[in-house]
Amino acid sequence: MSRSDWCFATVALAVACLPSLAQETPVVTQVDGAEARLEAKDGRTQFTLDDPITLELVFTARVRGCNVNTTGYGDMSEQVNITPADGWLRSRGPSGHDYLTTEKLEDAPIRIPVLLNQGIVFQKPGHYEISVTTARLIAPQPSPGALRLTTNTVSIDITAPDEQEEAALVRSLSARMETASGQTLHDAALQLAFLGGDEAIRAKVRWLLDPDNDQTGNVEGEMLQGLASSRNLQLQMDLLEAAWRDVQRVPENNLLEAMQQTRAFLRKQTLPGWTMVVAPPTDEAAKLAEQERRHYISEIVATLPQRTGENRRDTVYYLMEFNGLNDEEKALLRPALLSGFGQLDTVAQTMLLETRWKDIRDPSLVPDMEAMLDAPDQISSHRDALQRLIELSPEAAKPYALREICDPKSEVMLDQLAAFSEQTLPEVDACLTAQLRTLSASHNHHWQWKAALAARFGSKNMLPAMREIHAARKDWNPQSDEGPFLAYFLRYSPSDAMPRIEGLGIDTQGTFFYIDKVFATRKASFPNELQTWLREQVKNGSAQQAGFAAYQLSLGGEAGDKLLVERRLEKLRQQWAGREMEIESASMTTPQAQARSLEVDLVSTLAGTDARVWTLSPHEKAALRDGCLTSDCKRHIPEAP
């Protein structure tokens, strides 16, 4: 093996395209042909407890083919190793981001700064030895992967800061931040955040709570990063809690986050670094944090009688967006929220309509929905307002629905009009025809939305124009562009749709996205022509065709089609009876694997929650599960409790 092949020979060490320190990977300090070193930035090794401490990862290679993840994540993305074990606190664990930017490692070294303060707080003066374990070195194609390398050590010496000098620096940095912007503001804010004295703590809390943060930049983000650096954490806790309990101040998430972080640091707890979390953590630290969070929120609920005007309105909105309120608390907040809904800004109104509708739905909101729809400069909010107005008063909503459908700039889609019961709106025929002629182009999402509205609300009078536009198609994607047109043809002229559906065969699956939407919102079954074709696929089609057709019949077929699907399933099970192990372990594309897939498709269609034309009893589901040939099948029918 030549030296130039080194990166291709590291497959045994490669673990993933995206580096994550949470993964168990080999730890090495050097590999043949490439190296990760740790160096003092600009040669500096003398610091005070207050200083930002930046070291540099330096990657070099004597061969070609390697890459380095050069992404600046803005947090501690490396594993920092420090001796001795005392005198410092790991405030945050390493992050595990799911994205990266890479650079080829060639003749010139690649340098990556490591700001220790983002995850490490030095609490005592002393001499420290530091190394870094990093997963930034990446092997190339055909087997890309991140190597986890541990660097050499770098020695640094830390001394105590001069309190008077620090206080003067706090004043200087605060004055600079008052007028600075961009990178200058960011650098000054970060330096202030990492200062630890009492004056710095007061300044950090003041900047964290500054109402002008939205205009000045992400100053609160920098302040949150520096909370662990504060030497007098109890003072910080007292200041934050005093602000939280001030009834003249509307509560904010940044303040709640700051209090919870400070409590964790008082317990000498290491906060987890950012990761792509699938489920919320359930460890004791997470449970305690949730209890504290819940307690703080209950404090704010108790202050509502002391709040008035905009303060009360905005506080109620803040509380309603909290996920942990009980029914009694929601009932307490509801009258104030309903009476003040019209005075909330558009963003807050839209958020409530999207996330808290079941808690606030009330006929008294009809004028507020109409006011949102009458605001010409708030087009994006029209979707939610129209959807909720239809649910409250279809009669009041109809003129707005007609206007939005005919407005070429409107972002209202079929989903927002799903509750509208009228089968057709002939009033929109002309405007939709004109829009479809103007917008017609491949992969134009706005055009697809309008075509779906035509399929749902257009009358039969649009048929000649829809035929003309469809016949003139060029480079359309059948799985997105054609779907709305085929849905329209299935309503009014199935003979126009069926040849195209039959011609697409298995490739027609994506096309049914809009067909299903249109017929679901109409609460209608598919036409006989389509049902007949789908039944033929269930009876005699390939495994993939039969599984797909069975699912479609569960959405737009007849109740009797359930028996047809059961017969295909029974035929499959009889064919493979006694060969369960064979199909359980079969590799993809084999007949055994296709049988396994078909059983899953048929079972999930029969017992799934998507079906609109039949429902299985618990006894029927249990019998269906008992007949499963494979574990994949059983996973789609959970065992009854």
C-alpha cells in the first residue's frame, strides 16, 4: 500500500460522515500521514481567570485525500482534557451537531480555534495541562468517516484577576457595546460574558434583560454563554430571580433559561452540549430541571392579579406558550387571552392559532380572525386566520376564502381550507384558470398549491382549460406537478386520468399525494374507474403495487375492499407458511424480502389509523397479529395492553 493511499486505509477507524464525540471511536494521537496538534494561539500561555482562553487545533498531512471539518459551531464541540482534575469546572459537555463544512487538507496547515471558556471554567489560579480529543479529521470517499484523535498537551498558567482592573474593563466593554454592532459588538459581549467579578455579574444580567437586544444583536446569547464564569453564582441567582419576580417585567425564556443554568452551576453540574435529541432526557438532572421550571412558571401564574394592561396581556401569552400548564391554569388564563387577542402582534396571534387552538377556540375570536385577514401586509398570517375562521363560522369565512383563492400572492393552501364543506366554488373558476396559465412551470410550488385548489373547488366548467394546460405540460414531475390535475380529472372526467395513472404504474405513488388530499377534504370516495384499477392491483399486482393499491383503497375505496385486502394477505401467508425464518432474514430485492414487505404493507393498511373506510376491532387486530410471519409485521400491530 502506498502512502498516498493512507486515508483510504483508515476504514477501520472511520465511524460516520458527521463527527460526534458521543460515538465510541478509537483514540489515537497520530496516524501515518496526518496529525492533529494543539498549539497556544499566538504563543500565549499566560492568562487570568477572567480572560478568554483560545488554543488552536492544527491539522497537517503529508498525503492527499483527507478533509477537515472547519465548521465554527459557536459552542464547545471538542472534548477538552485537563490535568489536574481540580480547580476547574466543565460547565458544558461537547456538542454533537448534525452538519459540517469541510476543507481539503493539503500543503498548508488548517487551524481551528478552540475557545475553552465555552465549556470550561477555571475557578482557581494554577498550572494546567490541556489536550483536546477531536473528530474533525475526515477520511474521503468511498468510505468517509471521522477519526477521533487526541492531541499533544499544552501548558497554561492562570492567575487571579485584579478586581479594580476588572471593574474598569466592565465599564469599558459596556460603553463599547452601547454603540457597537456586528463583530465588534459580539467580541465585546463575549469578553464581558466571561468576566467573573460582581460588577461583571451585574452587567451581564443587565444586558441579558435589555429590552433592546433584538435591535442590538444576539447579546443575550453571549451573556448566557458566560453565566458559568461568574464567581459569585449566588449573587447572579439573586439578581435573576429578582427580575423574574418583578411584576413590572414580562417574563422571558432567556431569563428562565439563565436561572435554570445558574442553579445547575451552583450544584456544580455539567450541562449537556447541543445534540440532535430524538426524545427528551429522563435522567435525574433533567427531572429536577423540569421541576424547577414548573415552579418558576407557577410563580408567574400567581402574579397575574397584580398585572394590568399590556403587561398582563403579554404575560398571559407567554404562559400559554408554556407546555406544562394544567387545565386549571389554562382556564384561569383563557378569559384574559381572549379579551386581549386582538392587541397581540401578528406573530403571537399566529403562534397561538397554530399551537394552542384547542385551548383558545371560541366564537368571540371571529372579529379578530377577520381583522387578521383584512391586514394587507400580513399575508403569511392569512393561512392560519382563514383556517380558524372556517372552523368558527363558515359563512363569515366564505368571502375571505374566495378572495384568498383568487389572490395570486396568497399563501393559503388546501390544508387551510380542509374544513370548508362546499363541494365547488364556481366563483373561483376564472381566477384559478388565469393563475394556472400564468404560473405554469415545472416544480413551481405556488402553482401546485393553486392547481390543488382548482381540483378541490373548481367546477366542471374548468375542464377544457385543465385539459389544455395538462396537454401542454413540459418536463413536469409526475409525482408533484401532475397530481392536482389528475385529481381534478378523477372528479369530472376519469377517462382523462386513468390512462396516465395506468401508464405511470408504480411511479404513480407520489402523484397520489394531491389526489388523496383532494378526495379527503371532499370526504368523497374515488370514482369507480380508479377503484376498479386499484382492486386489480391488490388481486394480481406485484408486491409493491398490491401494497400501495391496498393503502389507497383504505382511503378512497369501499368498506367491502377490506375483504379483498384480507384475501391477498391470506394468500401470501399460505404461500410462505413454514418459511418464516427464510423471509425474516432475507436481503432486499429477493422474493422473500418482497413477501416480508408486502405483509407489512397489507397489515398496516388493515390495522393502521389512516384508513377512512374501515376500522378493525381490538379482536380483529389481535388475530391479524397472531398470523404474522415476521417480526416486522408484529411491530406494525402493537400487542394489546
